[in-house]
Amino acid sequence: MLNRNVDCSPGDLGLSINSDRNVFTGQEGGSVSISCRFTETYLTHSKYWCRGKASDTCWRLKTESTRSLNERVSIVENTTLQIFTMTIRQLERADSGWYWCAVDVPKKDLNIPFYLIVNPANYDVDDD
């Protein structure tokens, strides 16, 4: 099973994810972990992940202060390294779609979109 860990580095807006195209892949049955880095300014702010094409209408998957409704999804914040990481286990094809990593900020949350592609379990990257 494919395990994919993606790190992020700080950006100009205080939140970043390191990907040229903000597209990540995983394999059905495997897991994916995607980390976003935040600046010290947002150390005490709540962080969350959400799913949906638009950040203002997306469905919040998880925050660091709540339990996931679906135990396949978890979020862990490391305040020392200033990152928070979402992990989805037992990936399903239906997990493909738009997601956002976000920081709760009064009036306007900081958020970064990314797209997750879940390939079939029998998909071989070397066949392309």
C-alpha cells in the first residue's frame, strides 16, 4: 500500500502547502498524510481541514479539538514545528476531490486548496 507524506513550508500569507500544482495522489486501500505549515502569528488559532470545491461552503472534516466522525481521518498539530497534518487511512476512490487546509482567523480564515486523486488499488505508477 502506498503511504504518501507531503510537507509544507511557510508562505507569504502565514499558511502554505508545498506543491507546484496543489495535487496529491494516494492509492486505494493506502493512506495519505498532508501537512500544512503556519507562521507563529497563528500558533494559538484553531486549524482545520475541509472538503469541497469552495472554501466558504466546504464540509469541515476535522479540527484539532474534536474527534473525527469518521475514524479514517485524523488531524495532528505540532506547535513546535508549526505544522498540522491530516491523514486519511484506508483510502477509497470516493475520497478523491478538493480539500482545504485552513486556520481560523476572525473575519476571513486563511486557507489553501489542494486536490487529492485516489488511484485504484491495482494502479501501477510505473505503467504510465
